[in-house]
Amino acid sequence: MKIFILCLSIITFLSSPPKVYATDNNIQLGLGGYVRSYINYTDESTPKAVDLLRDSEVHFKGKTTLNNGLTVGVHIEASSDGADGFDTNESFIYLSGAWGRVNIGEEDGAAFLLQVAAPSADDIIDGIRPNIRPSSLLSNNDYANDAGKDFDKFTYLSPIISGLQIGTSYTFENTNSTTGGNRSSSPESDIIEGAVRYEYNLTDNAVLTSGGGYTFVGDADFQEWNIATNLKKGNWGLGGVYTSFKEVNDKTDTFVVGAEYTIDAIKIGASYFDSRPEIGSDNRRYTAGAIYDIGEGLSFRGSLSYRDTSSNEATTISIGTQINF
């Protein structure tokens, strides 16, 4: 009930003045998404293996702008690989205008949406949130500040003013039990997020992007934060990230650095990932690779990674494509 009242209050406030005339027709949803397919070779402690690794999603989205300037939109994402059962992983509405934007529903929070990433060889393999994991080592080898996951939440993102943008999110404890929804997953504690991102043009061809975020999970005594900076000058890019999370009995610090160079439609990149928990094994990943953006939503990708923990190591070669539609 409290979520319904809060939603109603926000929509009423943002829709002033009181006379608002909607469009004659319902919002028309467009179709989008991607399909990623990789051939991967892995050499680790288990026998050498060649696998086909895939990741795909279908997106439904649409928006309309009312006569008072308020934009109303909807965004739905569903995982579409065979074993996924076309499960919805994001579903939210948003309201936007000159004052900023509000997301309501199942979407990542401000700490992730404004997080600055380091350059990568192939962001699907070694980016902020890799969707393809070519080795059993480092199964949790991302550095995304996404403790709020896709739980139901409210997120506010400010407009970008002189390169500065701020955001905050609030995720309700056990939201599915209070709204009558059919979602089986919800946090056991309220989650509060805050983030800031700043982009500054140093020269005509040099841009510095910096940012940070903080996440607090109430009853779980969980805290997560990150700081990052990324410099792009001409065809070159260089950046680094430091992120840390603390739980009751553990603390993990993660460092990531990356570099990239772009030649026309080809991007060459390399990255280093180093995660150091107080309990358990250190995790490291060294990756180099390239992306060839052909156009029309099609790109070819290839990378070589060496990964090791305190007790094991693996080498992977990943060659694949991404098709956006």
C-alpha cells in the first residue's frame, strides 16, 4: 500500500499543472535487444574444453510526451536463451523532464547506472558486468556496484548540469509481499544508494569522466562503494576503478585498470582485474583483445584471458559476435 501511495504522489506532483492531456492512443512498444554468441577455448585444471557460449535478451520499450512536457516511458527486458524460459529480468516505468528522471520498478539502481567503468578488451568478457564467463574461475569477476539488483525500487537521476549528474535509489524490504506482485525475489532489508558522475572536457579531444557511488543495506550490515576515473584523449583511453564491499565477517577490495586504442572501426583493449577478499582466494584476470564494429548492429570480438586464484589458473580464448536489433 505504501508503494502505491508513493507512486501516486510522485506522478501527481510531476504531472502538474493539473490539466494534462494525454495522447489519443496507447504507448506503442518497440522491439530491441541483442544476441551474443562465442566460441570459447579453455585450458585449466579440468580437461581442455571448447564450448559455445551464448547470451541474449529481448527488449520492449516505448514512450510518449504529454502536452505539459512530461515524458512517460516503459521498459521491459526478458532473457531469451533456451534455458531461460523468457524470464523477465527488468520491468519498469519512468517519468522524465527538465527536472531529471524517475524510474519505478525492477531496474538497476543509481550506484550502477552512474558507475564509471574502466576501458576493456571486450566488455562482455572483462567489462563492468560480464555476461559471458568463459572459465569456472572467477565466476564472480565483475565489479558492478549492483547490490540492489533488479529488485523493485525508486530511482531519481538528476539532469546533467555542467557535466555533473547525481542519483539516488531506494529499494523496499520484501516488496513483493506488500504489493501483491508475483516476484519471488526481494531484499530482506531496505537498500539505499547514492551516486555522482562528472564529465569534464579538458581540451577539444580530451574528456575526463569521474564518479563514485555508495550502497547501504540496512539489516544485512552490508556496505559497498566505488570511485573511478576514465580519461579519453583522441583515439586513446585509460582508466581505473577501486571498489570495496563489506559484510559482517568479510571485506573485499577490487582494483581494475584498463586501456584502449581505436582505429576507425577497430578497438584494441587490455585490462587487469584484481579482487582481494579477506576470506578466500585472491582473484586476478589479465585480458587483451579487439572489437571490430562492422555497423548495422553487428560486431566481431576476440579476446585472450589469463585468470588465476591462489590455487588454480586458466587460459581462455574467446571469439564471438554481438548482434543488436
